[in-house]
Amino acid sequence: MRSTFLIVTFLMFSIQLFSQKAKVDDLIYRGENLFKIKNYKEAAKSLNEAVELGAAALEVHYMLGVSYMEHPNASDQLKSLKSWNIIEQAGFPDKLPKDSYYYAAQAFHKNLELQKASKYYNKYLTLIGSSDPKLLAEVSLKKQKSENAMRLMGDKKDINVVQMAPPINTEFTEYNSVVSADQSVMAFTSLRPDARTGRAVEEIYITYRSGGNWGEPTKIPLNTNDNVGTAGISADGQQMLVFIGSGNKGSIYIMSKNGNTWSQPAPVRGLNSNNLESTASITPDGKKIYFASNRPGGFGGMDIYVAEKLASGDWGNIKNLGPEINTKYDEDAPFIHPDMKTLYFTSNGEHSMGGRDIFKTLRIGKEWKTPENMGYPINTPLDDNYFTLTADGSTGFFSSDRQGGYGGQDIYSFKMPEQYANIPLTMLKGKITAGPDKQPVPTKIKLIDNENNTKVDYVYDPDPNTGNYLIILPPGKNYDLIIESDGYLPYTLNINVPNQTYFYELYQKINLNLIRQFDVVVGQEVTVNNAFFDTQQEGEYTPRQANEAMLIQNDSLDVYGMMDAIIATEDTAAFNYLMDLMYSVNPIDDVDFSSNPDDMEIASRTYYYDESDTTTLKSRVVEGETIFSLPTMYVTEEAKQQKENKNKVVTANYDKSLLEPVYKIYFDVGKAEYNTKYNETLQKIYDHLSKNKQLGIQISGYASAEGDPEANRKLSNERAIELVNFFNYKGIVRRRIIAKGYGATQSDSKNPEENRRVEIQIVDLNTVDN
């Protein structure tokens, strides 16, 4: 019995082994045929299953390694390492194709095993000789990139690259993050399965930062069946450049934010060709777009171009950036920093570490310097691309398919070390409100560079929901800020930026009020509060400040050129990063404007419409456009003057007894016209006013408490207006007239005309609070 059991067991085991071997042979046969027709995805599935079931032939590992290496994703390509390690241990036997060295070298290259990569690139170059010049050039390029990687890894930068956590990154592919200058808005492209078809499609997602954290990304719905992707974003996050296309054709479109929604994309007129325009970046002044295209006439593959905004609003004067930037390989994903002198882009050319790398170049005068590889660990032998940098130079964002990701490409960020960061820019964060309750008012902003009388395109109008805006200004520059708010005459604020040598912030609140005298709008008041931070630091400079101070004190034109920028966004930006290189969110609404009175500028100007010398709209022609505005308010000078005047004691050069009388003007029932018997009294008041500019009048209107309250109030205002007009027509400007409406008064039955009076009293304009 026992021998029978052993025989049966052996037979069953033999059958099982035979069955498994048959399955392995079938998987190998299937995988080999799929491999021959270059269906590498399915071939890898069959061959990998065969290996897991025990297939150990080196030929199987060769086909499996090649199949994985032919996958588009780096994570799949790195799966080939197991096979190449087994083949390497076997000494790369001659029975395997020669290109096993080439595929193995590429796998080791991507895995940062650079000594091995170089060894096997050299071995393959020896085997192919000069028989195939095209292949020789291809392998030599990859070998050179591996050597670049060894060199750059040997000079590793002290940078901590951080993978952005969910909900930004997911199991799918996220890439090409575009971030507003203040890090309050981020949009990115994601490749995810369509819920209806299951087919992977590119879509745009957007997220907003609050309290230092990014919110749940939401998809921006667009009316197109093509792939869509982020191409660039304006500094304020209010306009987005997007790519729409499929295959090797696609164009750049622009969308605008309106409240919480985005407009449908509109083509960027004059920029696109019949070829591929993939990515773009708009300068903060709105006058240039840097973009990538494979249009004819370039140096090869994708090239970077620049287009200028024409007077018509279209884009033209398109120029290739030239051979210093572009090569016969692909240059893509340009990002022009807000300094408008520093350009970042992606290249897979001969200076990369293996895949697509991020490069940086500076424009000196009219020429671009030789691009510099951003180095390791920003770049790796895999694909690292789509770089963007915050306006203060402190934080960079990019996409990568490096190991350890959530899936496909992921979005990463890092704090830029001070020795690699740009010279910091000056940030003005402001808020425009109107009325006593200080509510946001729809506003457009124009900036005029007073040095050359040129307009900086206002692509950064304040957010209509918050009134917030942000402007970046270089040191040693002077601008006029022309503000057009609904319901108010346009007004101009002069901004003079001191020649400071390090980053600082200026917080600004502007509030508008209409000036009324008894329901009649007679002028408008503009009040500006400026709060300065870090403009005058005490003690020792940090190393970065000392370095930048030295550059500027040495009159480095390059430094000044790098800071030649104007941008604006919503309400958050870098704060005090020179001290700790930390990016902290400090919204304008959180600023206590009473906390630093020594560094505070408070200026107020009231424009009365009857004063032609101060309220006549002034015209100026800028780049062919005639712009009208009230006379310029020089905030710094006027704040200083008003502070001095507040503490100045004014000597009274008049008879103080003039302030004592209260003149009462009575009106007939239901009438708004005053009796001519008061002309002598009114003339006497006028004579006192005309003799002394320190004096004004307070006109107080009273309404009866009986009858219709609104009708009585209106009638009392009309009576007061009659008297205001008397003095105004005789040359007493509204600035010297103080209107007080007291509303209904208790009826006086014994003397009913008291209910129909307007009172006039001479006042000292230096002491009265109007």
C-alpha cells in the first residue's frame, strides 16, 4: 500500500510539473511572438509570468528586460533591473544580442548605477564600431549624459526635494504645475482614466492654498474632446495659458478667471502655427510670451521662442531664442521668472543627466548666457521638467517620474538655497475698498514707468471679490499707479521704491469715499495706509543679505536688470524670507496697520469737484494712449507733510468772536428758497470768509418730525443746498463748507418756524473735524 501511495504521489507531482512546464513554455512562446512584433506591454506580462513560474533562461530575461525598457514610464523601465542583474551575473554571454549591453546600460543609468552604465555603454560602443553612425551618435549621447550625471551627483546641491502629498499627487500622473507668484493658486495637468470610456485623458485641475495647505483639486471643465493641459499662469493667478491638441498638433489658448469660474479657452492670436505649441510663460508686464514650438525654421525638435504683444492686442514679432538656448534636441517648458531676466526651461540635450533636465539662463543686455544645468537632486537621469519658481526666488516646483512616486509623474517642490536663489524683489500687497463699510469695488490698475513713460500692461486687476492685489517692484524705480474704480474718478498714486539692497514688503490699504453735502456728491476722498516691513533692519546682515548688498554696492548692472519687473496677484506672498528663508503666508487682511506707527505712511486727499486746480482730470499720452486721471497723489511726501501738519500749532489770525454766532435762516412752509431778507446776513458771513482763508462755515440742516419723514428730510436738504450754493457760487469752495444733517427734531409748537431752519456757523478749519 505504501509503495502504491508513493507511486501515485510521484505521478501526480510529475503531471503537475509537466503541466507547469507546458504553461511556462506557452507563456514564453506567446511572449516571444509578442516581442517580435514589438508589443512590449503584452510581451512583458507573459514573460514576467513565465519568470515567476520558474523560467530562468537568459534569453527570456533578455526579452523581458527589453520589453520593460521599451515601456514609456520610468517605473516600468526600472522593473527590468532584475533581469539585467541576472544577465550581468552570467557575464553577458555571447548568445545574447549585442544590444543587451545597451539596454542594461540605460537601466543602470536610470537607477543611478552610473559606473555600471558607463562600463556597458563603452562595451556596446566597442561592439558597434563605426558601422552605424546614427546609432553610434545615439549611444555616445547617452554615455555623455551618464558622465554628466556622475559629475553633477558628485557636486550634489544641498537641496531637499519634497514630494507633494495627496491630494495634489495621486496614483495617476500629475505634471506641469503652474503656480501664481504668491503660491495661492496652483494648476496642473493630470492624466487619468475617463469615467465614461476608461481611456486616459489629459485634464486640468486647480487648487487654492489656505492656511498653508493646498485644498482638494477640482477639474476645470472645458468644451473640447482634445487633450488639454496647463501651459502657464499669470503671476496673479487670474489668467491661465493652456494647451489644447492631440498627436503632434496643438496650440496655446488663454483663459481668464471670473470669480470662482474660468472662461472657455480663446486662442492666443498670432502666436500659434500649424504645428505644435506645447507650453508657454507670460512675462508679468503682459508684453511677452515665451513658448515652445516645433515649427519649421528652428534648430531641431522643440525650440523656445518669444512673442511680443502688438498694439492691436495680437501677438507677433516672434523670434527664436537662438543657438545659445536651442539645440538640435528638444527645449521645452519655458518659465520666465518675474524678474524678466531669468529663464528656466527643459532640455533633453547633451548637457542633461539622462532624460529631460531643468536648465537656467540669464539675459545680460540682449544676449542669453550659456544655460546651466540645475544639478542634482533637482535633476536626475529620469525626466525632470516643467519648472516654476516663486517671485521671491525661495520655492521651486517641478514634475518628475523619479523613483518613489505615487504613480507616473508627480509634482515636487523644494526650498531654493540662498546661494542659488534670485535677487529678491520688492512686494507691494494691497487692498482697494470703498465706502464707510469698506467693501471691495471693481477696479482696474495701470502702471506707468515714469523713467521712460511706458505703460506696464495691467494684466493683474485686483480681485473683484476681495479687492486684493500684489505688485512686485524693483529697487530704485518710480511708478505712477493709475486706479480706475467703478463710481469714482480715476486717480493716481505715485510709488517711489527706495534703492534698498534686500527684500522687503509694503502693505497698502486704499479706501475710497464719496463726499456728499446734503445728498449731493461734491467730491471723493482717497485714503492710503502704507505699512513697511523689513525696510530698515538693524544688526548684522545674514550671509545672503551681505552678498546681495555687495553686488549692488559694486554697481552690478546684472543685479539691477534681474530686478526689473512689475507683476501683481491677489493677497499672499513671501514674508521675511531673507531672515529664515521660510515662506510664510501673511494676507493683507491679517496686517495690523497700527502696530508700527514709525514705519507707517498715512495720507488722505479729498478731491472736490468744484476746484478746477485739483480735480480737473489731467491727460497724459503713454504709448499712443491718452490716459485721464485726477492729479497725482505723492503718498510718501503727503504722508510726511500731513503728519507734520497734524502736530503743528496754527496761529489764529482772526477775531475769535467770529466763531460764536449761530445764524439761523428760516424758510416758509413747504419752500426751499430762502427769503431775500437774509441776504445781508449771508453777505456778512461771506465777507468774513473772504478775508481769512483759515475760516470755513458749517451748515446744519434740520427736518421736521411731523409728516412724511423722507419728504421732510429731502426738503431740509434742499434748503441747506440753497445756502451752500450761495457761498459756492460766490467762490467759497466746497472744501471750506462743512455739511451737517441732523435729521428730524422735536417739533416746537410755540415756535413752528424752528422746525424749518438751517443754521450757519463760522468755524476754524484747522480745528474742526470734517
